Amino acid sequence: MNKKEARALIKEKRMKLSQEYIDNASNKIFEKLMQNEDFKNAKVIMSYMDFKNEVKTDKINNFIKKSGKILVLPKVTDKETMIAIEDKNQYSISPFGNKEPDGEEYKGDIGVIITPGVAFDRNKNRIGFGRGYYDRFFIKYPNAKKIAIAFEEQIVDDGIETDKYDKKVDILITEKNIIK
């Protein structure tokens, strides 16, 4: 399936998910993530703030902060750049309408990058909203474990088209499966 078709199909499917489904599936994903050794051992974890029927991340982000780890969150700074900022509970609304952290760019190592996406396949290919922010960000942190979290409905069974710039994730966690 090409990227444009996959993006349109999965975005439409995701927007039709009920709040009950999103909450239940997000809790199951949280439980699976808590068992992941890379997540357990990481001192610095990048997550995100969910938006428009994405997997809920409040529980994940709160757990990271309460466990003494450093939580960093993404912030888009221009048409091509996304940076990580340590979460200090100061936020603003981005031009895309989602909440982003305020503060200075985090310059240290990141052990795990919890990665959102629009669609995935079972080979751990990922497509986002089409701007390449995460693909470029992954290049800056080649040793970080990329763990995608998604609903089972976001998986395209027949695969998705990729190009040379697209980066696979290392692990894909849904409410039903863990794909390594």
C-alpha cells in the first residue's frame, strides 16, 4: 500500500475509535511497555503527548517522571526540525494544535524513543504525518531504541511502501501484540 493510501485509511479508522476502546487499548499497551527491558533500563526516555486519538501517553509519561527517569518530549522548531526538551510541566500549543513542551533543547543521550505514527506494518515500517520529523530525529540518536506504540487498527497487514529516508522502529507494541 502506498503511503498516501495508508495514511488516509488509517487516519480515518483511528478517528472512528471510541474513547472506551482508546482508553482500554492504551492501558494494555502501557502494561506491555512496562515489561520491556530497554524501557526498564533507560535513564532518559523520549515520549510524546498524544493528539487526535493516538495511544494515550499520560500514564506512560507520569510513570517515567515518578520513576526518577528523565522524560523528554518532542518540539517542532521549523519545517524540518524536531528537538527534545526535558519535561518541566511547561507547555504551549504548536501550530499543528498539539501540546508541546517549553524549554531548552535536551543535549544528552536518549535511551528509548517512544514513537507515534499514523500507520505501521508487521515489518516495523512506520509512516507518520508525512513531514519526516522522526526519521530525521532518529539519525541524531542512532543508539536509542525506537519503540512504537499503536493500536492494532493502525497495522497495515499487506505492508506499506517505504523510501530510503524512512526508518524502521525496533519494536512495535499494540494492545494485542509485541513485534520485535
